[in-house]
Amino acid sequence: MPNTKLASKSVAVKKVGRKPSISSPDYWHEACAELMKQDRILRKLIPKYGDGILGSRGDAFTTLARSIVGQQISVAAAQSVWNRTLETLEHEVTPAQVLKTKQEALRASGLSTRKVEYIRDLADHFHHGRLQTDVWHTMDDEELIKDLSAIRGIGRWTAEMFLIFNLMRPNVLPLDDIGLIRAISINYFSGEPVSRHEAREVGANWAPWRTVATWYMWRSIDPIPVEY
């Protein structure tokens, strides 16, 4: 069954090419209050970084393309490459614009050859209507992760970034995210190495608001909010 605790202000995936205003999840303050009650670390972190909130622009293509750019590199590096890619695309992040832009120009933005191929393939999927974006918001998390992972270049981490930053699902724990693992290590294990099992156990205490806790974990190691 679909996850019913969705962000009511931004559930549907909007048409590619629009520039919708940023929307935020309506569950955020409730989640913060509950997390501060049940987790001693978040009880300190949330007030410290309480001036921000997760936001979504609602553009499925942009979120997925930006997530591909961010694969396996730091947040700072990803932002730098994305900024240059935006300039290359003349700030028009649409499937048509990506497809008409020469691969060499995209490579010159800092994208690897593989990532250029992934983004162009994604653009081709959107451009030719091979994706059922209108039903993505009705799928539960694991069902959508499986559906998105069928697209070349999109794995579990990229799909989870889509769940967080586009659909704003409340209970996503991206265990493949280097920043999250690092933040859990620093905040809960005094900087000692952390296994996926240990990170999963920490995250279990955050349910059903693991997305919100993850967002504050990211903030604890980088005060600038992550965006995709």
C-alpha cells in the first residue's frame, strides 16, 4: 500500500520543465518534536539547526539528474559540477535541452563520461514518455525504488534521494549515503567506524521519521542544506 504520511503540499510529480515554487512537508514539526523526545542526540541537534527545512521543487527530471551528478562525490563537489552543468544547459534543465546539448559540452562541465551517458539516457526516457511519472506518487517506497532502479544509472541511493527530495517521503534511511554514515559515526560512535548494521540500528530509533533525522545528520556535518 502507498505510504499515507506524505507531504500533502507536494505529492504529485509536476510536469518536466516547469519551475515550481519550493514546497515543504507538512509533517516536519511533528517529526522534529517526536525525534527530540526519543533520541538524545537529535534533542541537541534539531534546535541547533532548526532554521531550515526539507524542500522540494517537484520536478522529477531535475531531481533525478541532479542525483546522478551527486553519485559517489562530496556534496561540495556535486554542487560545483551541477552549477557548471546548469550554465552549460543555459539554466534550462529539461530532457529536450539535455538531448540537444553536445556530450563534449556536458563533459566539460565536470561530468564523467558515464554520468553524461546516464543523464542523456534519463532525458531520453522522459522525452519519449517511457516513464509513468504520474503514478510514482502512488507507489510505496520499495516499489518505487525498484521501478526507478530499472533506469540505467539509477540505483538504490539515487532512488532514495528522489524519495526524499522530490516526494518528501518521511521514513527513508539511505544507508548507502557516505555523509549519513559519517554523521552517525561522529554523533553516535565518537568518530569510530560504523557498519551498515549499526547505522540501521541507530536509524530504527528514528522511525517513522527517518528522513527528517537523516536531514539533520547531514546538517551536523555540513550546515548548508543538501539539495537535489
